[in-house]
Amino acid sequence: MRTFPIVVLFVLACGTASSIAADYYQLPNIKRIDSDLYRSGKVVIATSSCLHMTVGEEALLKYEGPGEYEIIWSDRSTCEVQRVLTID
């Protein structure tokens, strides 16, 4: 009977861990097109006070929840994202 509470705690812990996990998306050939504005393919990203200069490196876009994004650069620095837009 003692294994039941342990199993329940394990299932609950795994369930909460998956609900706080972030999603990551690759940003190949990302370029700075203006102050606090970056483009990768058909995606334009508006940032806040991002000083990272890039001319075509790869980065990751981290999705943390509705309206919460962050760019993670190859040197492990980050920039807060204000908005992500797609262009047709």
C-alpha cells in the first residue's frame, strides 16, 4: 500500500513539469533589419532593448506562454521579444 502514494506523487510531478515546459523554434539566418527588429525567413521579431548585432547567425525562439517569447542567441545571450509577426 505504500507504493500508491509514491506513484501518485510521481505522476503529479511529471504532469506539472510538462505544463511549465517551454517550446523552442529555430531561427535560421536571422538578421537585424532595424533597431529592435529582426527577420528570419517569413518571421519578423520585435524586441525590447536588444543590442545584439547579427548578419545571419542561427538563434532559438523560446515560447514560454501566450505572448511570452525570448530569443536565445548562439553566444547564449538573450533578448526579450515584444511581438512575433509573419509575412506572406
